[in-house]
Amino acid sequence: MTVMQNTAGTLAPNATRTDVCSAPPPRHPRPDGEDHYTISEVVAFTGLTAHTLRWYERIGLMSHIDRSHTGQRRYTNRDLDWLDFVGKLRMTGMPVADMVRYAELVREGESTYRDRRELLESTRRDVLTRITELRDTLAVLDRKISFYGDAGRSREGERTR
């Protein structure tokens, strides 16, 4: 649910755009219509804990999760896609409050596209800054590794003489 995309390439005048992930969605364990997963199955698919899934629901990061007649949570493929996206947002370092705000904006509908875009653009800028910092850090590590490699070869050469 990150990038506005359409499959035809251009939109017909009255067509609407849908909010889908830019990367191909992960393969779902079950086809749509047969996609009722228990919390333990979602734990196995996502690697998240049951506690985390319940917390996401409690803080509003997950929309309402359907329940079975016995009260057991029933997740869908759409929920799995959302959890995948939330995982990507977590990897960006986006604060939980901003993730919850984004989820609220999604639930509010199409009128929030501008706000969603601004939030994602801000996060993108933060990610690019972190990438630059990590590249600089990597360069320092590479220089140190090279130094120790060269120093180790020099010492070995002195011992063989």
C-alpha cells in the first residue's frame, strides 16, 4: 500500500487508482476467499509475535480484525499485505506514532492521499540520510579492514625473512 499504481499504464478518464505495494505482493498461503488465518498462523507467516499483533490492533496500526463466532481473530490476505508494509515502515525507522497516523489516513480514504504522500516523502528523506550515513560508516570500516589486512601481510613478511 505504498505506491499509486495502475495495471494498464494509463487511466481511463473515469477510472480510479488503487493504492498497492510497489513490489509484487508476497505469495499468500491461501487464495482470496479462503484466506482466514488464525493468529498463530499469522505468527508463523510473518515472524511477528501474537503479542505484537494484538498490540498493533490495540494502538490502531491494524484495522479491525474480523472474528470467528467463537471470538478468535481471523486475518486475511489483505491483513498479511498490510503487515508486510508495516514491516517495511519499521525498517525505515519510522516512529510508531507516524505509522499509526498513516494507518488512520488510509482508513479515512482517498481525501488523505496528499497527507499520506507527505508522510512517506518525509520518511524517504530520512531513509536517504541514513543510507548516506551508513555508506560513510562502511567506507571507514573498509579502510580499517584494508589497513589491518595490509599490516597483517607486512608482519607475516617480516617473520619469513
